[in-house]
Amino acid sequence: MQEMKKDPVVVLFQYRIFHYRKELLLLLREKLAAAGVKLELVYGQAYGDEILKNDVATLDWGHQVNNWYFPIKEKKDLCWQPLPKSVQKPDMVIFMQENRLLSNYFWILQSKLGRTRTAFWGHGRDFQSKAPGGLRERWKNWTIKSVDWWFAYTAMTLDVLKDSGFPSSRTTLLNNSIDTAGFQREANAVSADDLATLRAQFGIADGAPVGLFCGSLYPDKKPEFMIAAADLIHRRHGNFHFIVIGDGQSAPDMRVAALTRPWMHCVGVKRGTDKAALFKLASFVINPGLVGLHVLDAFALSLPMLTTRTALHSPEIAYLEHGKTGLITDDDPSAFADCALALIEDPVYAATMRENCQRASLDYSVDRMASRFAEGIMRCLREIPKTRHALSPHAPARP
């Protein structure tokens, strides 16, 4: 093991900063600075349909650059993200594992020439791919071993890396998370009067069941399924309400549906205490489509999440335990509605599940994630020589 260079520089590329990543990036910067490592954050801007999601943030200590986007076909593009001239000769470069990011390949080449170290941060494969055996997924799998280190989202990613032959000694399990503690603090700041005001605004009676969706709205979230299931729940319980938080390409369809359903409320993007207050109104989370990090928002407010087995889930689906912290149903609105109705009609069952969610929330935190991230970076800087000989993507692992 080599001695780490004094005051090493690590560059973390983000083609755009999601608003939920701010706390992680701040904590990671602090933890690395305490260890004598400088973090340089380079981020760009949303493009195309991504703009509609309204989910980006900025950080004044980061380097905001203009990404170069190259459309190649409908809803597909390539992206080049430049390195600012003020940041030179990084000792390690971390980037998302996405085929479309052309700048990744430049940095992988630099690592083969012994000029830096490289790391992927990602899923290992596209869990939303509709062609898992297609060219794009084969290319992603082929490039898995082209970097020096891997920051895995969840244990599901570790399984992908193991199957691909990437050495476990050069991986860090992050347990992808968000600032759940901050979300809980925001929820605690919401008063009973605030909730009463919201109930009056939406016409929700005290004790009425409330389903809630929170996230970006696009086809993989199954918006039509949500509406169909909500209709079935409302048919059984006329005082049921459905709150939809978020924006995106499917948001107009949801708003149109709400026009003829006075018990359905599309409120757009909400953050901070505004978002927390709506979660406090809810009885459970309706998410029949792709499950991602919002499962942790549900846990933080002790809310079980309902989803389907057939959705193209992100790795965070690993956090959801059927019958314990949520319910995973067949791809059928009627079966989905029956599970929601079981929670509504059996208060003891619902209370037990809420307690399980509260306990699960303790297992995942953004501070733990930042600590794991920092530890993995330090290990890579110590254990991987910057001036090693060139490696092919499928060369044997270094001891």
C-alpha cells in the first residue's frame, strides 16, 4: 500500500445536481477536507425532458460548467462535460456510470495512461432497461471493469459487480440515501394548526385515509395505474383523498384527471416543510411504478409504500420488505387497491407496518452514506497507484 500524496485533489462529476444530493455533497466535502483531501465538484445543467422535472440544485462552492449535448435520436443524447481550467491534474476522478457521458471515456483513458485514478458511481446496470440484453447494456457491462474503483448504490449493485468479475476489494457499498434526518426535522416543525389548514384547503375530513405519491412524473411511474387504483380505493371509501407531489412529462395527464376527481390533488413540486406537511397528512405512499430514493422519505415519516413487482425499479427497491415496510403487488390496479384497503380497514395492521418503517429509517442516512463515500475515496487514493501500468478493461485485478 502506497503513502497517499499530500493534499490530493478529487474531482466529482455530476451532469446535473439533483436537489436531494445537496446534503450528501456538503457532508462529503467536509469529511474529505478533515482528512486533507480537496473535493472539486463539477456539475452542468439539465437537458430535454429532464428540465420538466424541476429537480436541480446549485452549490456555490462547486464549478458549474456548460455541458455539450448531442441529440442522437428521440429522447436520446450524448453529453460531454468539460473540466474547468481552474481544476488541473486531479488525483482521482469520480463519475456516474452512464454510457451517454462521453467525458467518462476521456478520463478512463487518462487512468490507463497513469495520469489519474477513476471510479464509477452507479447501479451497475440499467434496472429500467426494456432491453437488458441489448447493445447498450452489453456495452455498460463491458465497461464495468474499466475503472479503478466502484461506489455501489446498494447491495443489488454489488451483485451485478460480482457477476461481472469486478474485484470486491475495490468496491464501496454506499447504501444510497438522502437527508432523512433533515426531513424528519422539517416534519416536526409542522404544527397541528398547519395540518388543519391543509385539511380544510383540500376538504379532507379528520381521520380520512390519504394516499400520497411523491416523485418525478413520467411513464415508468405508471400514472394511469395510479389513477385506476385510486379510483377503486375511493369507490370503497368515499372520504379517501389522493395527493400527488411532483412534476414531469406525465404531470399534465395527472392534472387533467384531477379536474374530474375533487378528492385528487396535484400540488406540483414541494420541498422542505411544505413537502413534509403533506407527508404527515398521508396514511401510505402510492408508488406502483419505479421505486427509488423516495422510499426513504416514506420510511422517515413512518409510511408504508405500495408498489408492483413488474415495475422497472431502481436498486433502492432492496430497502422495501413486502409485508413489513410495504406491499409489493401484481401488476393489477385491483390487487393494488386491495392492499391499500387492507391498510385502511385494519388499523392494527397499519400501525405495525408504520412502526416497521420507523425502525427501517434508522438503517439509512445521508451521513452514513457520506462517511462510506469518503472512506472509499481514501482507500482508493492509498491502495491504487496513480502511475500503475496500463490495464485493459478485463485485466486481472491488482493484489
